[in-house]
Amino acid sequence: MKPVHAAPPTGRATLADIARESGMSRSTVSRALAGNGYVSPVKKQLILATAERLGYRVSTLARALRTQRSMTLGVLVADITNPLFPAIVKGIDEVVSAAGYTLFLCNTDEKSRRQQTLIRSLLDRQVDGLIMVSQTLSAESRKLLFPGPPCVFVNRRPARLSADYIGPDNLQAIALLLGHLHGLGHRRIAFIAGPSHSSTARERKDAYLAQMSRLGCAVPKGYLIEGDYQASSGRRAAERLLNCVPRPSAVLAANDFVALEVINALNAHGLSVPGDISVCGFDDAFGVHFTALASLQAKGLTTVTQPKRELGQAAARAMLMRLDQPQTAVCQTLLPVGLQIRDTSGEPAEMATSG
């Protein structure tokens, strides 16, 4: 029986080390570790145990040269501090890690130059694909990406580009929110939209206008305000809406951050929510309880719940499909949303008074 030698104290264990220690040929060791070709169960168990004992790690560079894949993926998110994105990233990771991929997570901060820098860095690292979460591509980024590795877009569609897209059903979301408010008796419903460069914001604005028309509700001048998804735009929008005549009885906000700041602004003017004006958000970014937010008088925000984790999982599956079957048709997948009715929506003030 061959003596067992320990691996050198310094340096990385190699296939030759495992072959020597296990008494197998290098080709047998290579087949066992790669899972290619037949190796008897007894020999494979011995080889794997030897590799574990020696601390052998697969060379990602060698594997990439052999398979033409780095087994890495880049994920770009718009704002890492936004509580919407962690659940999406978790869903992505759950699927791709099970398939043996490692993620490079990057935060673009909604800045085009930073986006370009990060894309270049990921391409230099030979990632197999990119998952773009709420990204609006700059012209330079387009040049970097196309042609390039596969891309899957989440939440925002790439304009004039044919690429896999996963997102929430924005038309359904707006219909649910307006249907809820209309059912309560609201007819004067204002909307604070997101930035025009965002495909998601444009979809929601168009859905608002179409659904208001379908419900027979007018949209007076001043009821539709473009924001930027930042909380500060909620305060500015609220100030403008309070000057409208007639004043809206309800407000839909581009996201939950904007909705919270609208509520703060209304409270600062001595108005109650929903007693004087109802307010609804979008995303369900914070969950049910708002006790940590002392400025919010209500216990919870009426909002639309996005299937965040499911969006990430669907995006990851689309990426794996694209990598394995690059010639398949482009997928455009919309996931259903839910309505969370909480404490910031109620009957219009005039109905509550007459009642």
C-alpha cells in the first residue's frame, strides 16, 4: 500500500497531488472531479475524499478556459439602500447559486457614469451574464452591452432593445389601487409619477390616465405630477397638490418613500390621513408596521405588493435559460401584484361628513 503524504504546507493542491495521494491516474482524477466520463463509485469516493483532505479547490480560470464559462454573473441594482432590492437579489441568488454560479453585486446609485464603470469592470471579469435591476441604460452602456453577454432586465425595460424582461404587472397594480379608491367614493385622485426616463414610471402613468378615463374620472391640470422616486419629491408634490382647486381627495404615489413624505407634508399642514386625504404607495417596501417612523401617524400604508423574491427567481431562471439555450425567443414576463389595504385610505372627507 502506498504511503500517504501530506500536501506541501504552502501552495495550492493540484490534480497531480490528488493523483499521487490516491494512487490514481491524473485523467481518472480529472474525470471524477469534473463529473465527466465514468469513474467507479469506489474510486470516485476515494478521489473526492483525498481532494477534500488536501484542500483542493477548482481553478476558476482553468475551468473557464475549458468550459468557456466563468460561472459568475453580475447584478446591478439602482440603489442598494432601497428595501425593494434585497429580496429581489435574494431570489436571484437562490436560483443561480444552486446552479453553481457566484454573483457580483453592484450598486449604480442611478448614475450613468457609475453604471458604465461597473459594466466595464464586470465585463473585464468575464461574467457570463448581467441581471439589470431597475436600470435605465445610458448610450455608452448600450454600446458596452450589445453585443455582449446575455442580459436580463428586471423592473425596467430597455428601450428599443430586444432582451429578456421580468417585471410586475403595472397595469394590474394601478387598476387595483384606483379600483379600491373609486370603490370608497373617491373621484378626485391625483398621481405622483416616477421619472420619465423610467419605463416603469411611464407604464404606471399611462395606466393611471387610461384607468381614470375608464372610471369616468377627470384628471384636472395639476393632478398629474412627475417625481423622481425620492422621498423629497413627495413633499414638493404635496405642496403643489394642496394648491389645486378642487383639492384631490386621494393621492397615488410613485413608491412608498414618496407616499410617506406626502403624509408628512399633509400632517404638517394640519391635515389627517385618511380623514382629509387618502394616500396610497407602491412596492410595499417596508412591510406592515411603521412604528419605527415616528412621523407617520397611521399604522400602515395602503400600497401595492410586488412579488420581489419571485421577480428575482424568475430573472435568474431566465438568465440560466438564456445561457443554456441562447437561440430561444426573448421572454417578457409579468408577475401579478397584490393590494394591501391598510390605514391610509378611507372614504372621502365629504362622504364621511355627510354620513
